Amino acid sequence: MQPPELKTDANTARKALEALAGSLEKNYPGAAASLREGLEETITINRLMLTGALRRTLRSMNPIESAIEMARTTARRVKRWRNGNQVLRWTLVGLKEAERGFRRVAGYRELPLLRMNLRGEVLHTTTGEVANA
């Protein structure tokens, strides 16, 4: 169960983003639609009660984008793709190559809290409760 102040924070963020999407609707309908589409993902960090360094680390897509770019760079070496299994193998090789450059996650000491909060989110979702209420 989330403490009330963190629920309020997530709900406040949701309301603010919905208001922003509403204000964008007339002049920028595509932007409004994109904002609404990613709204739940945007406030996930709030719902999971993350703070500090782990929150800063996970709100960025840079580590994921970096790993994907390394997989692309590695796959460029292939001149002729034979089948889907070869694609998967080369993708794995690229991701393993990217793994060598990974460093410790900033805020790694908060990972047990993240694990506990994720379990709580899954429990709320599977028992039929609204996960973001």
C-alpha cells in the first residue's frame, strides 16, 4: 500500500499531465495524443516511490538507448542475414558487448525497495485493484 502523500503525488502528476494534454489538443493534437499514450509510463516512478539516485537513473532512457546502439553497431558487421536465429544471435552478441561497458547503477542500494514496490504493483494489478489508485 502506498503512503497517501505518494499516491497524491502520482495523482497530482497525472492530473497535471492530463491538463497539459487538454491544452495541447487544439493546436497540437499529435503531441496531446502522445502525452496521453505515455501518461502511465511517465508517472510510474512516482507510483513506485523511487527517490534519489535510482529515480534519476531510471527516468532516463540513455542506458537502454546506448545498449541498443551497441547491438546495432555489432550487427552492421553482418553482410548477409540467413534467418531469424542469426539475427537473435547477433543481437545477443551486441548486447553482451554493451554489457562490458555498463557500470554500477546509481542508486543501486535502493533496488530492494524497488523490488518490494514492484511486487506491490503486481499484487494490486492481479487482485483486480486499480494499480494507480
